[in-house]
Amino acid sequence: MGNPALSTLLNFVPPPESPYVGERGWEAIFAEVGTRLPSEYVDLIDQYGAGMWAGWLRFRPPGRSGRHGMPRFSARARDGYRQLREDDDEGEFPLAVWPEPGGFLPVADTAHGDCLGWLTEGEDPESWPLIFWPRYNDQGPPLTCGLADVIYALLIGDYEKFGFPAGEEEDEDDPEPRQPDFQPSTAASYDRHE
């Protein structure tokens, strides 16, 4: 693994012994989504699987069929964004949506309903910039760091990496500070909701 940011993350938060990715392999996932995904995402999911970072950022199992898998989550999020964009008179939803060229391709969401994904700019997924679609803030620019850097920033409380003002994401109804941890999901945690 040649990603220093992922190595830092692995040293900071050890991965689970049995990460849950789902039942299908990466080629089937890529076929369902309609594109290959950046290797940093693949490596992260292979190491940690599905789960929740710091009680806030959730990655769904990409290899799971059905409504709780990442491909179906991503399709629902894209459909929702398209609808908002169609009804948008004020330019609050400026992103193209995958499979449009350069379109937003979400793969994770937050406890507050924000989505994290890539702008699919160009043919090479390795060069796609990450971007947040914030639920309660104006759309910011693409992020200037990679996926493991974003997760590490979340764990240490550096919210400006997300393009949010410092402290902006805090929930007044949730006085608990974020824990720098990863809560893995299992097949059983999804089976009971199907």
C-alpha cells in the first residue's frame, strides 16, 4: 500500500479483523456504479469495510446488494440532487451529477445528511477531486486532499479540511464531542433492516 495518508490512518485507528465489504467483488461493484472508483476508496474499504467514522461519516458496504449497499445509496443521493437542481432557481445546487461529465458521485454520507463523493472529471478516477455536498451550508469547492486525509482530519477535529468553517458542523442537540474512532458494520447489522 503506497498511500502515506492511509498508513497514518491505519496506525491511528486499527482496522477491524473482518471488514464487511459485502458479498460482491469490486468488478461487480464497478459495473453497477458504471465506473471504476478511485483506488484510495477501494484500499480504505478493503481495510476497514463499511462503518461509521467518529459517529458522523458513514460508508455503506459497496458489495452489498439492495437498498443498504453503497451503489443504491449513491443512486438515491444522485436522484435527490438532480431533483433539487431541477427545482433550483437560486443556483444552490450547481454540480453536475454522475453519469454527466464531471458529475458528482457520492459514496458516503454524514449523520447530518451531507454527502461525500467525487467530481468525475476526466477518464482517470485517480485524479477525481473529492467534494462535499453540504446539507446546511453553501456548496463549497472541491477538497484539496484525499479520502484518508479527510477521515484523519475528522478524527482530529480539523473540520476546515471539509470546507466548513471551524465548528460549523457541531450539533447543539449533541453535546458529546466526536470520538476519534471507527465503528464497523457487519452483515447482520444490515440484514435486520432489509
